[in-house]
Amino acid sequence: MSGAPTLGQSWRAARDKLAAAGIGGAALDARLLAEKAFGLSRLELATHESHTAGGEAVAALDALIARRLAREPVARILGEKEFYGLSFVLNEATLVPRPETELIVDKALAVLKGRVGATILDLGTGTGCLPIAVLANAPGVAAVATDLSERALAAARENAQRHGVAERIAFAQGSWFEALSPPSSVSASGRSTFSHEGRREGGQSLARCEEGSSHLLPSWEKVPEGRMRGAATEQDTSADRESPPSRPPPSRGRWDAGGSGEMLPNVPGNTSPLMGEAGRGCATEGPFVLIVSNPPYIESDAIAGLSSEVREYDPRLALDGGPDGLDPYRTIAKQAPRYLKPGGWLMVEIGSGQGAAVAGLLDAAGFSGVSVDKDLAGLDRVVSGHHV
């Protein structure tokens, strides 16, 4: 009989190495890494423990365990992480989705229940876990997701494809709302003029906008082949609509529809970015019924004191919230009302000690019914409020 170890012996030896190094959750980590090294599912590993482990498989497991002993997070080693029952691809530009963030998804789905055609916005999307989890559980909803990092958006596009929601989500590269280009003017006749600079390539568009509505309908139409560029597009809105307040100038935010590589020519601030037939758009009032975000909220000077698993492997761009950790919330709270429909919601994840401060920012920005929700650990986690 061969002296080679069995699969069970191999992964338990790996567990013991991790435990001896003081790594919490050693058993779970070792099992997950063994599944990857051996190419087996959880059930297969459990039912094949007595099978002999080949030399290459053992070497692969040893290599993965060495990475974990160096404090590389398991999710980084695996290249994916489960969130809200879905598996999300990671890369070096994304945070690892965390269970406490699922609270935003729960609250978002409660707000969106029965609202077919609603559009949501996720700021700083990373892996796309927030909007994708929402869309996977709300078939009649569409989303826009922004991120400053193109690498993060690449992961989000892949995840949208993986979970079958790519045709209901558009991605924009840029900082917070700067990724969105609002209408530049509204004429006295109620016709809004959209300036844009982008290109449209062949492929599917995301949604058809109902005339006179800022909602997206769950129907998809083909975009003509070729490119559209420059010029302005006009569209009818209600004749008696008042001119909206002044808007920030159009940005050069770049749009990618559903990961298809399509560049949308009508980029939104107060109009839906998701176009159906060429030249058609949505009403100029703020299109989003909900804005969500899990922004950076660590104080700049505190990052050096974080655990090596966070400090060395999470992107600083997704951690650093400025000197007091609140810079992103100031921007989001101040600008969100311009992009929300009346009665719309803003929901943001916060650090455990930031509830009162962030709630104060939303109050000061004119939000009503501002509340702070706690996560399962009893820590302040989500601040939300109505736009009136």
C-alpha cells in the first residue's frame, strides 16, 4: 500500500499548519484551499477523503497554504468571494465583499419591492456586488454602477455576466457623480438638450425608456452597428415642467453598457443612461429611485495600523476616506439629491463609529427620515434617508 497521504489527511495537515500559525478559521480556510487545489467541490472532498492525494495536488495545496500563512486572505487566493448567495470574482482593484454589506441589499430590496422599471445607482461599485445582488433578486430593476478604477469595473462586468444581469446594468468610470454627465440645459419649451461625447458600438442596449418616464422597462433592443459621436440630442419632456436647479458641468465619464464594450452616447445626471432606440432617452427628472454606496471610510492615518490582510491586499483607493474618514460622505450627501427622484432613497455603508456623523451630513443635505441601522454584530452599519 502506498505511503502517499489521502485527501483527508492532506487537508487536515494544512488545517493544523494554519491553526499553529494562529490564523483564525483555520479549518474553513484549509478546506476551501483544498477544494481549489484538488479541483473538488465541498461534497466531493467530503466523500473522497480516503482517496490518495497525488503529488501535484499536494504540492498545489502546499503552495496555497504558504500564501495563507503569509496572511493573504483566502478570498484573494481563491479569486472570488460569496456575497448574498452569489459568487463574485475579485481582482487587485476590488475590496473583498463582506457579510455586513448585505444589510444594504436587504434594505434596497425592501424599498424596491413591486417597483418594476426602477433604476438604482451604485457609487464605487468595486466587484459590483451591491447592484448585482439587487438585480438578481429584483428582475424588474435596472442599475448604473460607477467606479474610479477601470480594473474594478472589469471585475464588475464579469460578475454581471456571470449572474445574468449584464443587460440591466451600465458601468461608468469616474469619481462618484463625476462619472455621470447631466443634461446641460433645459429650454423654456421643456425640451432638454443633452451634450455628450461618446461612441456607440454594435451590441445590445440595456433597456427601453418609457416615454415621459425616467423608469427603465425590462425589454431589450438592438443598437445599430457603427458609432455615434458628438452633437446634441433633444427629447420631449412635459411641457409644463419647471427648469431644474443648476447642474454640475458634464464630465468625461465613460460608459460601458452591460460589459458589452458599448459606449452610450447619452450619459446621465438627470436622465437615464440606458438607451433603447437611437435618439430616445428618458425624462430629465432625476432617474434614480435609490442610490447606494459602500465608500472608503477609513481615516487616512489609520490605514497603517490595519491588519496586514487589509493593509497589504485591499486597494488603498477603496479604504482611504480622507483625514476623518468622511470625505466621500460629504460628496455623496451633497450631490445625491440632484440624481434622485422625489421620494428616492440614499443608503450608505459606514464604519462602526460613524453613524452620528454621517446621519448629520444627510440631515444637513435635506434628507428626511434619516436612520442608522446596525449589523448582526450590533454595530452601526448603514445610514439611509429620503429625498423629498
